Amino acid sequence: MKFADRQERLGTETAFEVLARAKQLEAKGMDVVHLEIGEPDFDTAPHIVQAAIKALVDGHTHYVPTAGIPEVRECFADYITKTRKIKYTPDEIVITPGAKPIITLSLYAIVNRDDEVLYPDPGYPIYGSVINYIGAKPVPYTLKDDFDFRIDFDELRSLITKKTRLIIINSPHNPTGGILTKEDLKQLAEIAVSNDLWVLADEVYCHILYDGRKHQSISRYNDMKERTIIVDGHSKTYAMTGWRLGFGAMPVELAKHITKLCTNFNSCTAGFVQLAGKVAIESSQDCVRDMVSKFTGRRRLIIAELADIEGITCRVPKGAFYAFPNISEFGLSSLEMQDYLLDKYGLATLAGTSFGKEGEGFIRLSYANSPANINKAMKKLRVGLENLRNKK
């Protein structure tokens, strides 16, 4: 059987592949600690679950408007206005089943074949996958360890050509835990405006920040609102990964195009899920604060443990829930280290190269896990690395 040539250009998320392998090893009796998958290990707060149940009982089981239920779009617009400190209206909001469709459909709506799109490396693998899939040219810009995983603007400027159409940014950042500062965003805004570029700002980790930091969005700087797509959603903030609820904030004309694409791709986002998401935003945020507080303790634990392992260096993440240690001293590639730790010691991690070639020499560890499991994972890591060192 034959398939479309474009399928060869479509990538994947290695986290799900490693998770499947880890589950197979568990089924054979191996004790596996999971630091590979990127989702909060908390259940959705009961009041949000109850809101969904009520919506179902009340009959919200039918089609709803493609761009979202009007009252929910209004709620999300108010939320973006409050958190990004720039006014958004309901007609600038499109609600989708998860945040990924906003990334994908924005590229479909904005980028032509052979246009160039700049995206971070290391970075979320779906960026490059979709850019490739639509026939555009992916152009990675490097986030370097010795630059605190921030943008090197000299490099970024050198990559912009007449074909450049859009720049993707992600802050807080997966997989490094880095963030872009206000000064970074202002400088990027100047570049975008002077080169007439769109910016897709993936901000799904915007509430998972540490040490008193507040989220900064590029949309409020230098007239950027008219050329920015904000990607947000409930998966990380409210531990709602399985609910599939995301949304984008964007200029009205783009919202119309995204809505038309949604009509063709998924018709609409489940009404009862949207109504539960509205309750999540409008009710107490104690569940979010409690989760981030626990992540703060886990971050402290995993960074202290990593610092105590000879040969490992790791920057302290400023946001999200990932540590990105440098393991290049141990003589294995990132992929070899991923497989070695899983197959020999039952420690599921992700190779840095799952996030691009610049991730070589790193592994990603998700500390969205209990302190007990993090301690167990660090013992496995310590033993595994000591055995590698002893073999040299």
C-alpha cells in the first residue's frame, strides 16, 4: 500500500515512545521510575471535575460553535487580558482540543510552502515536525547552556532571510526550564516588527514559575499584539492533560482563518470540557498554587541530588517542571544514555536529542513525580553513572 509522501516528513514525540517501552519493562517485572513524560502527576481538582459532570448532566453533549462557546471565549479573553496585561476580546480567542492545534493550524494559516520558520533547538519536537509537514523550511536557533538557554540575538538575526515568515518562542521552556526575560522579549519584538514577522508564543507553562517570577508575554511589547499568536491551555496549569483543552489568542482576522480550519479538522471542542475549563479559571486558584509549591520542593530536591553526582552539571530551571542535566562527561550519546538508564536501571528519561540536535549531551528529567520517586530515580542515576565511570 502507498501513503502520501508528506507522511515521511512527520515527526513524533519520543516521550510517548519511551513511556511505551517503560511500560513493557514494567510488565516484565522491572521496577521503573518515570521521569520521561511531561505531565503533572496530580489529578484534576475535584471542583473542576464536578463542573464537567454537571455540564454533562445538564445536557451539554452536543455540537457547540467551532471557535468556542461564547461565554467561555469571553472568560478566556478576560483571563488573557488579566495575565498578559493587554486587552483581548472574545473574537480574538479560538478554543481547541488541546494546545497543539493552535500551533499546527497557525502554521497552516500563515506559512506557505518553502517559507522559513525559526524555532528553538532544543525545543518541543512538534514545532519542527509540523513545519516540515506543511512543506516549509524549519530553521532552528540555538538555546545554549552557557547562555542560560536564552536566545542569542546575534545568531537569530543572522538566520532571518526574505523567506522568514514566523518565529516560534517557548517560555517557560520545554525541555530546559529556561525563560525569556522582559529585555529578551522587547529585543525580539523589535526584530519581529522590523522584519514584518509573526511570532507564535507557546506559553502553556506560564503559571509554573519559581522564585517569585511573573510571566512575561511578548504580546504587550512594541505593538506585537497584531502579529502574535499566544498558545495556552489547561493541561499543565490545571493538571488536565487528558481533557484536551487549549486555546489561542490572536488577531481577529487570523482567528477567522483558524476557526475555518477547525471546522475542517475537528468541528468543535467538547462543550462540557469548555465549561469545566471556565470554572477552572474563574474559581479559586489554590489548586494551581499548591501544585507549583510542590514542584518548587521537587525542583530543589532534584537539583541538589544532581549537583552531588560527579560529572553532572545542571542549570536550575526557572519554570516548567524539567531538569536538563549535561551528561556529556560519561562517554555515551544522549540516546545511548536514555536507553542505558532505562534498560539497565529502570530509569525512564528522555534523550536531549529528542528535542533537536543541540540537545546532544543532555537528558531531560521531569520532576512531576513524588519526592520518594525522585529520590529513587536519583539513586538509580547515581549507580548507573558510577558504573559507567568505573568502566573507563
